[in-house]
Amino acid sequence: MEKGLIVRARKKDNEAIAEIIQLTERKAYFIAYKVVNNEATAKDIVQEAYIQTFQKLDQLSDDSKFESWFNQIVSHKALDYTKSKIGKNKPVEFSSLDDEEDRLEFEANIKNDKTSFEPEASMNYKELQEGVQGVLNELPENQRLALMMYYFEDMSVSEIADFYGVSGNTVKGYLAYGRKKIKNIIEAMREKGVSFYGVAPMPFLTWMLHDQMAKTAVTHVSKDIIIKTVGTSAAATTAGAAATKTGASKSGFAKWWASKAASVKAGVCAGTVAVTGAVGYAAVDYNSNYKQVERAIEKLDTLYSYEYLEVDSGVAYDEVTDEPYDFINNYHTYIQNDGSSDKYKAIQYADPSINQEHNIFAKIDGTKVASCISNANSFGELDDSMFSEFKEPTAKEDGSPYIENGIIGKWVINYYILSKTDTFMKKWYDIVDDYYLKKGGLENQATNFNKDANKMIKERLNNATVTEKNGEKTFTYKRDMSFTESDGSYKFKKDLIDVKITIDKDGYLKQYTANNETYQRQTNINIYNLK
């Protein structure tokens, strides 16, 4: 693929976007289909992956690695889909496949596994392909995908380990398990007298997958929908709205999702499958309540700018004396996106009630932040030289996390509503994890808390009461609150917080309210004045 195509796509060139789709669609669809085993679902996954990829193209540091990066996004979305399923294909845990003997055998055969397979013209491989495909079909989706990453996409063990968030040895054990199953099926055929003595199992798998992809009839995604969402037309809509200050018009993505939602109601959207009983996924996969809220938050990244108001008010209790005290915080924040979800500018406006006399300005770039204070009311009025140097979170002498420049911005929205961390917060959590590990031997304390909180939110949100009025959708549910013990450990209390989340008619997050009567404390996040 020409590098110039990625440069042009980054500039929202519609022709470049269409050409990239044409060049990469077959392989992406093949990967998705091999995981989910459903044509319509695979098509939906690939289409959603394209939209996310082109919206976040500025995050790609090496344009030559676009296809590998994109296929990993497809793989993640395919696995996310399978996590909502139950039954015979439920993924197994990595630990159950981590066998030392199998792993050593895999390591001893790595070089042979990567040799090429040259089919003989006189040989009919149909029966062998059916046997190997039968093995693949029986494997859990995450194991099947790992095999494809290594033998089909030519990813390294370390790259696959990064994808799954596990060790390299675990991946080797995982691949060894699948390798043994495929080797066994070939040996069983040999015992039945089928002449496959010259066939090496894993080179054959690599050849078979490429042969299947070449013969795959692609259920093409809609280039028009993708281009309307991420191409010139979408960019013009956003830029025009920012210039006129009249609010956001309905984007291509919103129109596409509205039509998709209508199809779901009519019962004709094959890519959206209803499931029940799965832990943490209580309603529907891509159209579950949690996914709708997640998309509504992600859509804010497509806006040039927006504002939100967060209010903590009521009574809180002193951690030492346990005495109540007035607790009133108002955070009025302005966000200006800058090409990716991890790079943006923010203003937290002055509020004397919390002893903030001046506006705080910040520039966030991944794990780095620069800031300053000023009486200016916009970035246009601010002298850029006032900003401090970019700095990352660090640990103080006692090991606790510290950021010299402070941090404000849209991380609050994801963190409060879905208990999800962005790039900056992940860096912060790593420091917190290390602090509690050294302080009390509590491993991954902050990270595990965040995972548990997110899992709980998914379950509660997917079982929420849903009401619709004038095109807006509101989710109402109760969630547990948490507190921290003196040793740093956490627990979820049975005191419930009343939560209400509203998505507007264009699919954007509008309001989040969490009210806890025990502490008489309320959090509102109102998204308004969209531009």
C-alpha cells in the first residue's frame, strides 16, 4: 500500500479512504468471519472497525504498519462480540492452556512451522482442509484468533502477547495447544491410509488460510457510510458547526446508526444478536445499553468542541474525624478536540466556591499534560507561551502518584460513567498499583478495582430501565458505591447510587446523574452547547 494513501486519508481525502477500503477489506472480513462465523456480523464488525480506524488515524505513528494496526482493531472488535455469547464457543482462560511440555515442543518447531507449503498439482487436499477447518471450528474464538495472528497475519509472539495483555510464554502455550490439535488430525488421517505424509501441519494451515481468503466472496461494507462518517463531508459538518457556533448537525454515523437501530426494531439486522445470561452482558451485543452509552461518549471525539458541567454537591464526611461537612464542587469544562481521543485541549473555568480564582488551561497528549492559569476565556485569547512543559505523572518519595501540572479534561466522563481509563489515567493507575504493591503487598489494586467497577457497571447498565422521549433515550439503574480501607484495599458497599444517563436524538451523551442519598451527594455531567 502506498504511504501517500494514509497521508491523504488523514486529511479526510474521500478517494484515498475508498481505495484503502478496497485494498484491505477482503482480509479484514476474512479475519472477522473466522472469529464470529457469521457473514452479516463480520460485515458489521469490519464496517465499525473502519470508522474507528479512520477517526483515530492520527494515533498511527508508522504509516507502513496501517494494515496490521487495522486488522488488530478488527480482531479486538470480533473478540468483543464473542464475549457477549454463551454456549459451546465460550472462550477458555489462557492459564488452562499454559502447558510447559507443549510450549517447549512449540519453541523447538518454530523454524519449521514458518517454512512454506507448496501444494502438489496431483493431490486433492479437500479432505485435509475439511479436517483442519473442523479443528479450528472447535477451538475457542480467542485461541483460533491467536493461531491466525501467528500463522496467517505473521505476527510475532510478543505482538500477540501485547494484544492479549499476557506473557510471551502464555502465548507460546496457547499456540502449542492449537498446533497439537491440528497435528493430531493430520496423523489420524494418515492412520486411516490417507496419503498426507509429506504435509507439515502448520505450513499447511498457513497455506490453507491464504487459499481460503483468496476464494472468499466478500460481503462488502458500505464505503458511502464510512466516508460520510469520517471523510470530507463529516469534517465539513464539524468545522462548519464550530465556525457558526450553532450546534452540531446530525453526522453520517448518527444517520447510519439510526437506520441500523430501525432495522433492529424490525428484526432484520443479522449483525445484532440477542443473548441472555452472560455475565456482564445482559442484553444485546452491539446494541446493548452499555455499548450505546459507550458509543455516545466516543462520539464526543468527533466534535470539534463541546462543554460539560459537573457538579458534586451535598454532604461528605471527613476521613479522619468522620464528621460531616459541606461539599459543593462545580466544574465547568470546555473541550477542544485535536485529531484523536488522546490529544485535546481543555479549560476548567474559575469557581470561587472551590477556591479556584482563575481559569485553568491544559493541553493533553497521551500521558503528557501541560497547563497554565489565566483570566483569558478561550484559547484564542491565551498566549501559548504561558503553558508549562509537558510532563507525565510520576511517583513522589513515598511512591504515591503525582502530576505537577494537574489534570483536567474529558477523562472525567469515561471514568465517572463507565469506569474506563484513557491513556493518561492508565499511566496514573500504573503508579497507584506500584504504590499499593510496595505499601501493603496488594497487587494491581487500582487496576483490579477499575475492572471490577466496569464489570459491575456493564451488568447494571445492561439491565437498566430504558425510556424514550422526543428521540432521546434515558437509562436508569442503581449501582453500588465503593470505599477504601486503611490498608488501601477496596470494597463495594451495599449503599446504592441512583444513576440516570441520557443520550440525545443524534446519539451523543447529554447528561449523567448519580445521586447517593446516604452521603447526600450528587454528580451531574451535562453535555451541552455542542459545536
